[in-house]
Amino acid sequence: MLSGSPRGGITRVAFGEALRQRRTSRGLSLTELSRLANYSKGYLSKVETGEKPVTFAIAQACDVALEADGKLLDLVRGTIREQFSLRPSQLPAETAGFVGRRTEKNRLDEFRAGGAAVVTISGAPGVGKTALAVHWAHSMRARFPGGTLFANLRGYDPQNKPVSAEDVLDYFLRALNIPAEIIPNSLEGRASLFRTRLDRRGVLVVLDNAISADQVRPLLPSSPDCLVVVTSRASLSGLVAREGARRLVLDALPRPEAVALLRHGIGDDRARAEATAVDVLANQCACHPLALRIAAERAGSRPHLRLSDLVRDLDDERDRLDVLTVTDDASTAVRTVFSWSYRALPEDTARLFRLLGLHVGPEFSTGAAAALLGDSPRAAGRLLTQLSSVHLIAECGPDRFRFHDLVRLYAREQAAARETAESREAAVRRLVTWYLRSAAAATGFLAPPWHPPLTAALDDPLHPAAFTSYRDALTWCETECENVVAATRQAYEHGLDDLAWKLPIVLWDYFHVGKRWTLWIESHEIALAASVRTGDRRAEAWARLNLGLAHTDLRRFDKSFEYLQAAFAMREEQGDDWGRAWVDYALGIASHAVARHDTAGEHYRRALSYFDGSGDLLGQALCLAGLADLSRERGALTTALDELSRSVTMFRELRDRHGEGYAGTKLAAVLREAGQSERALEYVRESVTISRQAGDHQGEALALDSLAAVLDDLGEHDEALDSRRQAVEILEALGDPRTEDVLARYAAMTDPEPD
């Protein structure tokens, strides 16, 4: 990572001197430091003399070993990262046809011109807080060179808990290029790092749908060139009193703007022809933006009816709501308009609308709707088209639909009022089962079968998603991943424990390829809770294995070993040789990562013995790749080449492209060290292509990093530099802990020390 640094960062020589001084002040020899840090004495000696670049991992290990309290890490942290300071741009798209709010936008301009650091926009549900915040933020983007951050805090989400400040900070810090391994676990640590990262960077932060000032406070930067815009149904008076926030209270639209919004949706000619009806319609909607939009879209979808007839229909509905509680005029208007649209639906369409309120994910597909309905996708598609045409749902992509949060709440309340408890439970079970069967079909394309099928006992008449290619299956997993995790949580909350543990397990092959670590861990923690509640020790061991692998990936080794050792004990208790072999393999990975090479070899060899005996090619191929890493590190290159050649052959026999790319990258590295750079180039180029096609972003990045090393050996410095730059960018986007090490190698290439 470090070399001569024109940007003012520390050089590798200066770091080496600091390391030597710290070591000698602690009275330690290089041999003793080598033992504590798990790095060879020879390599550490060259780091101290500046002959070898220091990686983030080495700096971290030495910092811990020498009890430096972060001082050694501080010397390297951020030196190269500025070269890859990707500018976050997280604002969602603006609301189509945004109309009015001129006065409010002028107020926001004045607040900023007056030096405001925090602005709150409060108001009733559906009054347009988010639309105004996003619209104004887009207009201000050029004034914030550090970029934009956006988070929905879900303060009033009817189906999900508010997002914790810890989770938002984790999300923001990753967006700001902070690697996962250095993000603190505590709220205070994350908030401090967030403030440090935003200092003098000029970032615009939009926090949508906050529930309280306490939820927001840890998310506030301290730098005056940053601005935070918070939307909430609450007044957030505490932010005004303590943080000096400027407050904008959003009310219904002024009548001219309300009429303009209606005209935009209805059409000018028609609005002019029935100007009186438009005025009355604005009154009936209480000039409330959401009610106005729905009414305008309803009128626009029926061009042959007179607006006066629509006004009369709406007026007739005002006193006929027997389910929803009305608290004020604006709320009355919104629910009246919902009721107006809902009551006009045919019964089969109305039933689907109610059942869709039970879907807890952010979006849904025709297949999911069909599962809720208990009918075919064709039948569900026809009804979704009707719901979309009256704007009770919105189409947000190919075969993707979503609710406005208030419409979702209305749908759910209608389900509670009109569907029996048995009907609701049956619909939820169908939905979760559909996700399970669809996920199983998708992951069947992503990896060769390596575990007993978990859907064999399901004989329901559902229509799960079907796939014809790896790419189709991967796209489905990427699109539906959040829905699967939401369905997992819903299954657990409904006591469907058998489904709640199976869903994450089935999707593990995608988590492994896609590196969606947050969702991976969240879903498997639910799986673990479900398996414990149901007393299924086999399922519990499986969930612990997958959690251990996730934490190994993130270099959280204390948690990794805790999960894996518990899983191993359970498999032994059950006499499950198959399960024990897979945990052995995982323990080999974790042990190798912390430089316990002998222990890692024992785990790999024990797992390989079982896989050999059972004819499990996938297990054999993976264990051989792990053993090859150990052989390479002890200088046994001939052995490593043999192990990796066998591994690649097995992956090819399995038609496992992801595995082939994984082993091919390792094989190229060994060939390079053996002086066979031309052969290494062939393998590593193929690995880049395979990983890219497989959607394995981490694998692609590691292959690009290896490609850079081979190209550099062959004198292709410019192409090597470009390959390593691409690797850094991919790992940055993933929030991968390996980022710092690759940055170190990039630095050594871009800023070599003089001879």
C-alpha cells in the first residue's frame, strides 16, 4: 500500500521505521513479533527496512500484536484510498410530474443560504415530504461536491421496524468506501467514523421517514459544508432545540397548485372544459397531494366520463368507510380516494389487492402475486394490469410492481377486515413456499447440487419461477434477494419455522456468489432462530455453518470460529459425516485466514478424505484448492500445481463455472511463481471472463488482481495498472475487506520507490 507518496501520505520506509521503533520499545524481537502477528520473520524484516510494501492486513496484525492502539493503522489508513474516493450518488429518481411547492423550495434555499446544517420537513402522511426533499436535493446536487447519501429510515413503515442508526451508518460508510473490516461495531464508533469521513467533503444527506430525533442524531455530520434534510411525520422538535435544525412544515397544497396538479394528470383541455368540477375535486381531496394524484389518475383513466360524475361518486363515498379510522381532513381525503378506487374494482381484483397487502417485501412480481392469490400467473397478471390501470399499484420495472406505503397500509387493513385469519395464513404460506421453490430452481443453475433437496416434500399447486440459463437465474436472485429475506422474516413471525430456516439455506449459493453479506447474515440469523425454536439440530448446524462462512469472508474471525465450532460439535453429535466434512472445509478456510496453517491442513485433509470416499467432486475440488494454497505458501509449487490442476478438472467436469474461475485464478498465481507467466496469463484471463459471466464480482476482482501481477511480470505495465484499478473499484463497491491489500499493490505500481 505504501511507497514514496506525493500525496503527503507516509512512505513504506517511514512506516518500517515506525514499526521498528514500536517493536523495540516493547522489547520484542522480530521472531517474537512474527509469532504474535502470524507473519514470517523475513517478510516483517523487509517491511521494517522498506524493501516490502506494507498491506492493511499487516499493519492491522502488527498494531494488535504491539498494542499500538491504532497508531500503526493510522499511518496507512487513507493514504491510497483518496485515489478511489468514489462520489456517492444515492438520491432516488424524482417524482414524475412534480408540480408546485414554489414557496417551500424558496424557504429551503433560504435555510441553506443562511448556513443551516440540518433541515426538517414534517407533515401528514402522503403530503409530499419525500417528493419535495428529493426534488430539491436534485436541484442542489452541484453544490455538494462530496455527493449525496439517501436512506429510508422506515419510521412509519406498517410492516417493518424502523432502521437502526447502526445499520444506516454501516450502509453509509460502505458507500463512502470504508472497508467492512474497519467499520466499528458500536454506534458511537460508527458515528465518529462517519463524521470524520464527511469532514470538509460537502455531502448532502437525505434521511427519509424518520421516527424520532434520537434515530437521526447519530447520522448528523459535524462539518458545516454538509447538509442533512430529514423528512418525518413527527415535528422532531428535539433537533430544532438541540441541533438548531430549521423546520419546514408541509401542509396541503395551495388551491392554485392543487388545481395545477389535477390539470397535469387530467389534461388541460378536459380540465378547462370542466373547470368547476376540477375546483370541487380539489376541495374533495383537501388539496392533499397524494389524494390529488390518485384522483387525477383515476379521472385520466376514464376519459369518456364527465368529471362532474366522478366528483359525485367521490362525494357519495365520504361517509361509507367502516374500516379505517379517520383523524383529520387530509387523512379522510386520502382514504376516501382509496375507497373510491377500491370499491370500483371487480371482486377478484379487489381480493388480489387485499392479499398483496400481506407481501412485506419492497416490490413484487406476477409470480408472487399468483402465489398469494392461489391462481396462475396469467390470471394474476390480468388482475395486476387492472390494479395498475387505476393506480392502486405502480409498475416499477419489467414484471415489477410496488405500493405507495399508505396504499399498502390500506390494502392490509382491507385484508384484515375482509379475509379470514385462515385465508391470510394460507396466503402467506403460499407466498413463502413460492419463494422457496423459486429460489431452489434458481440456485440449481448457480452451483452443482451439493446438498439434499429441501423442496422435495412440497406438492402444492404453485407455479414457481422457471429458468433457462445461468444469467436468468442470477438475475432473479439479484432482484428477489430482499424479498426472500423479508419472506424469511415473515415466515418466522407466522410460526412457519420449517420454511423460515430453509429459505436462507436454499439461497446460500447466491449469497456466496453475490457477496450480499448483510442480507446473508440477517437471513441466516432468522434461520438459526427458527431452527432453535423448532428443535431441528440439523438445520441449526447448517445455519451456523453458513453464518461462520459469512463472518470468515468479513474477517470477523471470533464470530466465525464460534459458529463453525458449534456447527462441528452438532454434526459430530448427530453422527453426520457429510455435514461434518463441510464444516471441516469451512474451518480450513477460517484457520488458513488466521495463519494457522497446520490446523487448516488437517481440516482440509479430513474433509477431502470423506469427499473422496463418497465421490463428492465438488467437495474434492474445493478442498484441493485450499490445500494448494497451503502448498504454495510453503514453497511446494509442484504439489500446488498438481492439486489445482485436479481441482480445475473437477470443476469443469461439474460444469461449475464459478468454481472453475475460482480455482483457475489460484492456478495462475502458482504458475506465475513457478516462472510460467505465459501459461499463467492464459488461465487468469479465462478466470476473469468466467467470473464476470458468473456474476461473481469478488472472483472477478481477485482474478483481475492476479492478472495485473502476471501482466506486470511480462512488461505490460499499463494494462496491468488498469486491471488492478478495476479490481479495486469492484472490491470497493462490494465493501470487501480485501480492498486495502489490493490498494497496497496498486500503490506500489503507481508510485514505485527510487532504486
